[in-house]
Amino acid sequence: MKTKYFLEKSFPFFLVTLLVTVSACNDQWKIESPYDQVNWEKDLQYKANLHTHTTRSDGHLPPQYVVDWYHQHGYGILAITDHNKVTYPWTDFSSLDSSTKSEAKVATGEFSPEAVTYKNRNPEELGMIAIQGNEVSSPQHIGSLFNDFGIRTSQEDSAIVGIGEKDGLIIFNHPGRYNHEAHWYANLCEKYEHIIGLEVYNNGDRYPGDRQLWDSILVDLSSVRPLWAYSNDDMHQERSFGRNWNIIVLPELTQSWVRQGIKEGRSFYVYSPSGINAKVPTIRSVQLNQRKGEIEISVAGQDSIHWISGGKIVAKGKQIELNECQELSSYVRAEIFASPGIVLGMQPFFIEKN
């Protein structure tokens, strides 16, 4: 204590200069991680599909068959997203009507009568979370989650507003089908905070440019806000099952936690071209070192890891050292690869050098 008092009284300028220098060293980088609140020792990782169709719209299978398939293959979270129809609650499937298109296919013999015979399912008994929602067929198809808005619209804004008024969340589905530039998505994201995601894998990998579009949107948004990536089956028939899914990291499997996990980006996206039974890498933890500007992933089962910023590969391996990277944008994200052709993607870390 005497030494400290002596320095403060005798060399105040030295003391202030020393404190400022230490502070600058300790706060060299600011790294914002969507996984900050994850308890890697206790939280569990749940499989989710957020884009699925049945014979209530243009799918080929009844809703109970769809639920049963995902349940049997270890999914804890499922959204049935028929076009402009809310196939929900699962406990009331039997009272719901099929689409005119499906009924016509039964009449011609293309579908069996079982395709439009609906049976109830209880998500609590199955140990699953059923997400209410649908796919709104505005010009850009919109995945509408956690609400019952189901009106086909001619303008995206009217659907976005309607979903927001019902406290819903939005994921833009298969953007590669359309001609919108990154600015179009970024402007909507800045305007409507309940737009939380973009599909970067859909029905296998139908639109490979969607990852590049996502990178461009993240650059446009800069550090304004995140936009999370999702991978979904867009399941219409059996051959569409099980090549795409999401892993959401949660302390418990409840409706409120699932919503929070989707909204906050506590998730990874998966593409498995050989199907559901392939061995996918496992992320065990994420560690940040703000002072050194380091992000390290503990992962098992990978072949390689690429770190991407601004659409370019800026580093490889389990750890990225930001000070060693050139041409960094306002974010970095990791993609983890394994055979055969598996991609496990992480949500972006927003970075800023002080």
C-alpha cells in the first residue's frame, strides 16, 4: 500500500500513462458471439427442421407421417410450414382440411386416400417442440414462425408487418430462387427486427450462391445487427428428408427456449448430402480471447475448418487470430467440413478492433 501511495503522489503522470497503456492492451478487440450465454458443459444440442410441407399445401405426405419421420430420426424441434396454411396444433390434425391440389391427385389416383387422411400427434408425448407457422407465398417466400399469420400477399412488406403484429419471427426461404440483391435484404433487416434468418442451404444445396448472398448481407448490415443462417429440408416428399438440419443449443427443450435460441442464433446449420445417418462433427465449446483477438472452437470429427469474412477465407484451423488476418470485414464465421461432403456452419461473430 505504501508503494502505491508513493507512486500516486510522486508520479501521477506515470501512473495515468501506465493505466491507459494496460487498458488499451486488454481491450484490443471487441468480439460479439451468439454463443456467449451457452453453458457448454450442461446445455444440450437439439436437431431442428424449420421448413416442411404436407398435403395441406403442395406436399406429398400427411402431417402425421412427417412428424413421425422427424421424431424417429432424433429431431426435437419441427415447424410444419405449409403454404399459407397453419398446420397446427398437432393435436388437431384430424380436423384440418387438405389442399384442393392434393384432393385432385387422390381423385386421379396419383395419391392414395391415406395421403389426405389426417391423424393427431401429441408433441409432448413425443418429446418434441411443435412450432406454429407457415410459408407465406409473397413474391419472396417467407418462413413465418411462432404465429398464425397465413395470408398470401403481393408485397413482402405487408406480410412482414402482419407477422410482426402477431409477434412472429421470419426466415427468408431459398433466396436463390429470386433476384434480390443483398441491399434489399439488408434494408428490410434494418427496418424489421423480427427478420432473424436466411436459408443458406435448402433441399440439399439447390442454391449454392445463397452463402455468398448471406456474406454480402452481413457486410451491408455491418455491426448494425446479425442475420442468422439456417439449413432446411423444404420437405415435400420422402426423397427430401434428412439432408439439411439445424442444431440449436439450449438449457432445456421448451417452447420459450426454442424461440429464444432461434432468435439469438444459438445454433449451427448442417448440410449432409448423403443423408441423416452420416457422422457430423460435434462442436464442444467456443472460447474467446478479447485481448488477443482470438476465437477457438473445440470440435470433434472434422476434416478441416475455414474461417470466412466478407465472403473470403481468411484463416484455417480450430483457432483464428484476428491480428494475423488480412482484409477482415465486420464479422467472421466458421464452416467445418467432414466426409462425405458434410458442412457444419456456425453463426457469425461480429468483430471490432478498438
